[in-house]
Amino acid sequence: MVIMMMASATMSTGAARVNNTTTTNGGCVGGGDGSHIKRIMKDLQEFYRENSEDIYAVAEDNDLTRVHALIRGPQGTPYEKGFFYFILNFPTNYPISPPTVKLMTTNAGTVRFNPNLYACGRVCLSILGTWNGPPWTAVQTLFTILLSIQSLMNEKPYHNEPGYELGSRLMLGTNRGNPDNITQAVNSYNDIIAYETIRVAVVGMLDPYSVDGRNMPVVLRNVMLAAFRSDYDYFERTVRWRSETMDGQRPSDPFGDCGRPRMFEYGKLLAQLTGLKTTSAGPDAVDTDAGQVVATVVTNNNNLSVNLRNSLLAKDYFDMVDRVLASAPTSSMFNYTENNGTDDDDDFWDKMADDWLYPDNAGDLGYEEEEV
């Protein structure tokens, strides 16, 4: 169930828009003057203008303060090409206060992917007020938040732990700060995260019955399926390569995380991957109601390297993005100086926020109310 910011971008999801009495995080969606709705709309448009190839986001059609995001693991890191799903809830005083963010890709709350990404879904980031460091400011946006989260997925996530040197001494038994000891800890941690990325953030997220992905909007799930097709060769090649030396080996977590698997089972992952290749090649959509894969014919099912924009699976997402960008003002909206923007832009966003908050009055901008 996803948004659309503009009426022309509204998609048929079978859900009606709610009125301004809906609550989120204990407050009224659209409480006060609705300025947070206006700002979220601006954030969404800015995000789509960035045209990121690794980060995707949609807001719920009946609650614009609830945004779903999919972040791909950056290249050259143990998170590479994994699918990390987040839910952001924006407060009624946004952007004075930051949104709350929860990581859903945790294998039902059992896998910690980073010293800053907890198994419970907690995201430790200073701009979110959940970690020490530079605090939140109103100039932060949806895009900068998601980019900051993606930056946590770096080449050596072991170093994200402030006490990593102490941890290396305690767990590996040599002098504190010993370079060889730290290198061993870094490599051991990377081996674990790389394995969990394939097991949980790829195989697990592609499972239609996954607890982690059960709330993912259909258009976002279809983007994930299209990306899996595109990157399948990478996944299989990586698993086969690691299986040669690591299959059956016991992981050694330098932080002593008790939630780690007892051994690396790359042979099992390979079998699961090849099974997913079969089930994801023919289907072209996901059933909106049940979240199940629907078997339909697709013209590019033998071309796993197809560009996502050309994928039939991802078509709804990119069509939505294009319509949103074509419908909104084009001037810069995020340089918050006194003379920035135009009155026309402000009037546009005020009207968009009012029409979403009070749908009975909508229509001047082309809203088409959906039938339930």
C-alpha cells in the first residue's frame, strides 16, 4: 500500500485514504497546521530527484508520515547488494524533531548487522538522537537520513564500534591496539556480515513468507525482486566462491554475539539461491492482498541483467517517481533562506498538504478519490 504524493500518481491499492483523525506515534496525522505533511511531501520529491540507484522509498497512501525504504548494500562492503528494509515514522513536529527509524531486516529480531544496526531494529545514528555526535537539525531530509544510514554499511563495520580496540583485546587475547589482532577481528566480522547479508538480507528478504518483509509495500517488493534478477549472477558467483573455503567453518564474532549461526552453510545458501532464481524468473508481480508471487509471463525472464528501469517488475515504482516529479514545482526547495523559493511553490505545497489532510475538500489539483 503506497502513496502517491500527487493525485495523478495515485495507484490502486484497495485502501482508502484516511482523514485527519488518524494517529501516528501517539499524535494526530496532520495535527496543528499540517506543516509536517507539507515538509514530508517536499522531502519525497527531493529524494526522487536524487535518482539513487541504491535507495528506494515510498510513503503509505493513507499515512504520509510512515515511509518505507529499501537500501542496497554498497559495493565493496560485506553488505554488497543486500536488501535492507527500513520503516520511518515522522512526528507531527517534523522537521523540528527527527523521525524514528527501524530496521526490519533482522531475521525476526535475531541478527545484528552492524554495531549501529541492532537485532531489535534500533538504528544508532546521532542525527536521529540515538547516538552521540552531531545532532539533528531541520535541514536534514529523508534523503540525507537514508544516505547516513547507508554510510554505516562500510568496508569495515567492525570499526563502527567505539570500543573496537578493547573488544579485540578481550576476544582475541593480544595487546590492545595490536594491528594484527585488529585486522583479524575486522576480517572475522566481515566474514560474518557477508554471510548474514546473503542469508538474511537476500534469501530471507526474497522469501514471500518472511516476517522481515511482510509489511513491505508491493511496489517496493517488486523493485527488490527486479534487483535480485539483475544481480543474481553476482550472488551465485559469490556464494560458490566462499563455499570453497568457508562452507562448514565456524564463525568467530569478535564481539561475542550469541545470535550468530553455528557454522557457515554456503552449500545450503546456494541451493536456496538457485531455488529463488527459478521462482523469481517467471513471476512478474506480487499479489497486492496476500503478498504472494503471482505467476505471469514476462518477456525478460531470461535476462537477469536487465536495467531496473526497464524491468516490468519495477515499472510501477519508476512510473510513480516520474509522475511525482512531473507534477510538483521544479525550483529548489531545500535551501532554507528567507528569500528561497517562490510564493507559487509555497501555495502548491500548502494546497497539497490541505488536500491530503482534508480529502473532502480535495479536487482543485486533480485528486481522484479511490473507491474501496
